[in-house]
Amino acid sequence: MTLKVDRPELSYAEITELALSMPVREKLHLAEELKRQGIKAAWDLIFRSLKPGQVSEEEILKVSKQVRKKLNTRRNSAATTRRH
């Protein structure tokens, strides 16, 4: 969706005011879309910074195992905390 206005740019305050005046369902939809776009932008930045062959597959596997282990530890500690 493209916003058609006579002015070429809106200020941050104007955009915020418009967003806050939206119905709750539309605010939630906007928040999800912004989140998706933020994640996409982060991945685009990561992919642009890497050059093919710059990181070996072995290194990728090693780091991904470390990250999975860390996430599982967090998940398990959070689950244990909720049970008590």
C-alpha cells in the first residue's frame, strides 16, 4: 500500500500520530509488517556483508551448534522457572 499525499515527506511525529489513531486491529497488522521488514532488513545487511566462500561450512556448523545449545539452555531454564 502506498500513501498518496500532496507533500513528498511526512515527519516522524505525523507518522506516529497517524499510526496511533488507527484502530487496534490495523495497529497490530502494522506492527507485524514493521517487524517483518525489520527482520528482512537485518538479514539483507548480513547477506550483503558476507562474500561467497568467506566463511567455511565447518565454521557455520560450529557456530550454529553453539547458538542452538545456548537457545535450548535458555528455553529449558525458562520452562523450569515457569513450573515452580
